[in-house]
Amino acid sequence: MNSRVAELLPQRAAKIAQQLLDIIEIQKLEPGHKLPPERQLADMLEVSRPSLREALHILQAQGRVQIKHGQGTFVQEPLIAQELRASVMSKTHGLNELFNAREVLEVPASKWAAEKATKENIRLLRATLNQIDTITAAEPIDYEQLQTLDAKFHLTIVEIAGNRFINQTLNVLQDVMKMSMETTLRFPGRLKISRNEHSAILAAIESGDGDLALKLTLQHITGARAVALANAQVKNPD
Amino acid sequence: MNSRVAELLPQRAAKIAQQLLDIIEIQKLEPGHKLPPERQLADMLEVSRPSLREALHILQAQGRVQIKHGQGTFVQEPLIAQELRASVMSKTHGLNELFNAREVLEVPASKWAAEKATKENIRLLRATLNQIDTITAAEPIDYEQLQTLDAKFHLTIVEIAGNRFINQTLNVLQDVMKMSMETTLRFPGRLKISRNEHSAILAAIESGDGDLALKLTLQHITGARAVALANAQVKNPD
DNA sequence: TAACCTCCAGTGGTAAGACCTCTTGGAGGA
DNA sequence: TCCTCCAAGAGGTCTTACCACTGGAGGTTA
């Protein structure tokens, strides 16, 4: 439980939740294991049942336990951290919302970048693509680093565009997307397509062709959106 | 709040949390606004205080409220907007940058709004225009209030568009513009033109004509930009 | 008169106990 | 053997009481 989240949680319950996690870890309780009843746990830990219950709700929100009415509380296999973050974020922003925002901001910015990029800007963009290639050639692929570099490529374009407000907005948006979804580069074939599209965007910017940069950026984001949405449906088939 | 997340949160508290969010939204409670005391909120919503408290804890974990022991519970700006605001406020921005950002965000949003506006949305927009007319007819004109209502009109359109990220971004952008420049409505003839353009935009949205709404919004912002820039040159003749 | 201290009211924080709802298993009857 | 009913156990919610924190008002002292 990291310190920022802990600040946002009720102190008493957060402390009890940690105690419960310690018990699960020390006793090596497997997923599926049924914890003692709430009343008994509250006695054991010498806390009130409402406080114990709130701690269990925190653990449930973290995917560490599953509470079943009439049955009991069961240890659960921890969700992947990213899945958990995605489920928390999705209540505030849907993927389509984020991609729509990305589109309206990044597509015009790529046009402006094409109109004003310097040799130094192009060199920087190319260096970032080379870094992406280096990471891609490694085995196993460090997808987190890849996601960071991918964002860096796009944010560098936006920086070249020269609109500070949009730049700041897209920095925040990339953070939100990073929290909301796994990088689409994980999915079969996406890495190669993305690389080709990045190169084409860079070439358009280098040649000062704003309309082409715009079109290619839109195409790139549309592709990423399709993959992200397809993946989201696989994970949550309703 | 999608179904997967709902499973991770206690049902009762999650429902109450949503009710609280609805209240915050419907009453347009600003960040910093102090909510009624827990006991009063519990009475209002006809729930027990422990359930109400747990709902508030959920909202606090989401960053939507801040609970201060001994003081009360305060509405908080969504974390994304906080982050964006902090980032944006650390720099100054040129008028062209701000208007460019406004254009890329508001113009597509007006199209989306036209595609999904309800009768209630139209009623709200019309009410805002009526308020603008009331303020305009008074002597002397309260330009500060006029600026607020003008922003409200535009932000309501963006809200109808339904993209929360863009909505939060434009809320921050309007604040920045308010700090950066006087309302263009002060300038001779601008008030009448603006009013006509607002009415036309509302009519386009009401008739569901996204392309027209888009075109009129762009025209409106372009006009405001021209006035703002002309005024800036008068003020700063560099 | 200004600064400091104490007390009180309002607000959130926690607990105990009661009651409600759901689930499961066992007993009894057909 | 199958079905129904009931009781026990488990989670879910509420009511009431008490504790801890904060800020403001009033009183006292220098």
C-alpha cells in the first residue's frame, strides 16, 4: 500500500488492512482460502467490526480478497497492478473519451510541428525511434520502457508544435492513458505497424508536409484505438 | 461506474457515492465548497451514517472530496484537473496559444454536443443565453458576470459533448483565459455579434446539425481571437 | 489594547449492539 | 431418493453512544 493512496484512505481501516495482509502473507494463505468470519477477525485483531469491515472493503477494492454474502471472505489472487489501475480509472474516463481527446489535440499539433520543425527537432525524434528499436530488439521486451518511449515520441512532436497549453494537456493525458490501459504495443503485429507509422510521421514532419503529418497521425491513433478497444472487450466481455 | 468496479466496492456505499457525485454535479458545487455535515447528509439521503461515511471514503479515495477531521468535507477538483492546473499555472501562455487550444478542443466538442443534446440540455443553454441578455440589458453592464456566463455557455456545450477529459481541460483553459485577458465582450459591437453567434450555435445544436455547429463555433472563436489580439496590440504596442 | 489561554460547539472517527438478508447444510417427510 | 423447510452461520446495514479534532468566542493578563 503506497503512501499516496494511504493518505486518501481512512487511517484506522488502512492499518487493519495492512494487518490482514500480513496475516495472509505470514500464514501463506492461498487464493481461495476462506478467512475467519468478520466477528472472529475483529476479536482477534481487537478492533470493532465496522472498522474490520471497512478494511476488508479496502482489500476487496485492491483485489486481495473476495467478500461473498452469506459465505465468507476468501483470499484472492492479486490482480495485475495495471488491471487494477485500469478498473479504477475507467470509472472516471472511458477509453473512447481519452482517444477522442488525444485525436483532437495531437492531430493538429502534428501539422503545426511539420510546419516548424528544425533539424535538431528531427534529430531528437529520430533518436527516440532508434531507442524504440533498441528496446524492441532486446529479449524479453521491456514493455514499460517501450510505452514510455512511445509517449516520448508523440510528446516531442507536440512540443515542436509549440503550444504550451496543449503540450501540458497532452502530458497529463499520456499519464492518464498510461494508468488506464496497457500499451497497445504488446499486441501481435502492433509493434511493427506502429514503427512503420512512426517513421512515416517523422518523414512527413521532416519534409514539412503538415497535411500528410496530420493524416498519418490520425491513422496511427485510430489504429491504436482499435487495438485498445478490442483488448478491453476481451478483458471485460460483460 | 462499470460493473467490474462495482463488484470491487460495497454496493450500498457505491450507490450512495454516486448519489453524492450527482448532487455535486447538479448543484455545480465548486472545489473548496463545504458539504453539509455527515449527519445531515445521511438524513438527506435517508441512509445510515456509517454507510454515508463509507461512501465519502470512496469519494476521497477518488480524490473527489477531502475529509478534514473537525472541519468538514470539501469538494475537490478531480485529480486530473488538479494536475493539469498545476502544470499549466507554472507557465505563462500567449493569446494565440490559448485560442489555438480553445479551437482544437471546442470546435469538435460542439459537433459532438449537436449529436447528443437532449431537450433539457437545450433548455439549460437557452436559460444561460437569457441570463446573458438580462445582464446585457442592465446599466451599467456587469462585465465580470457577463464573462462568467459566456464561459458557462461554452462549457455547458462541452459538458453535453460528454468527454470528461476535454471538459476538465476546457474548464482549466477558461480559467487561464480569464486571468490572461479581459472579456472580448467589452469591445464595441462585440456583444451583439457574440449574442447572434451564440444563438446560431444553439440553433445548430438544437437541430442536431453537427457540421453547422462546428463551423459556427470556429467562426465565433476566430472572431473573439481577432478582437482579443487587436486589443492586445492596443494595450501593448511593442 | 493586544496577546494568550480556556472552554464549548460543531464536525469527523470509532465502537457496540441489534436487526436484516443471504447461503448452506441437515433433518424430516413424502 | 428427492423435496421442502428450518436453523445456523455469515455478511450487510442501522442506531446510538462515546471519543478526538478544530476553530471561534469569551475572559484574563500584561
